[in-house]
Amino acid sequence: MAQGGVGTFGGDGAAGWLVDCGVVRGPSRMAGSDPPRPIPPAVRRVLEVVYTVDGVVAARVWQSPGKVAVGVSGRQGTSPNDLLRRVEAAVVGLQEPGIAWDFGWLQET
């Protein structure tokens, strides 16, 4: 199973890949910074799998060397703990040895 933990993501302004209502938004950037990069295939695959989980309405994935973090939010009435367990189970086949995975609930900003 995943190494890492469960937390709340999104309140710190950290950039991540976000797909909301089918629109892909790359990492947030400051004005005048480099143009957006395409979504890496591994991140795209994580997002695709996460969105197959019933109840997920938004997902964000952060990737850095040796670590992947997945933040989700669910539709109203969805239990965050239950949804996070189901998301973690859905991506277990994508996990590679030596890569730590963290899962959390996206905060509204």
C-alpha cells in the first residue's frame, strides 16, 4: 500500500496539476513566468484513475522526485475518509517502489 499519509491540501498555494470539469489547468504561475508545461503522462494517468472513483468532483496531483501527492474533493455528503480510502485503493496499481504517496482533501480557497 502507499507510503505516506493523509492530510488536507490546497491551503498553502502550492502548484499542482488540476483537472476541474474536464478542463486541465497546469501549475499556478506568477505573471511573466515560463509558459505552461504539458501534463506529464504519469500525472495524467493518476488523474484519469482518480476521476473514475465515484464521488470525486475535483482532483489535484503534485509530483516531485520520489513523491506523489493526490488531493481530492467530493460531492456534498461524501465522507472524506471513505473517499480518500477509495482513491488510494484505485491508484495502488500505479504506485512504484521507492515513491512515497500522500492523499488528502482539497481545501476550498
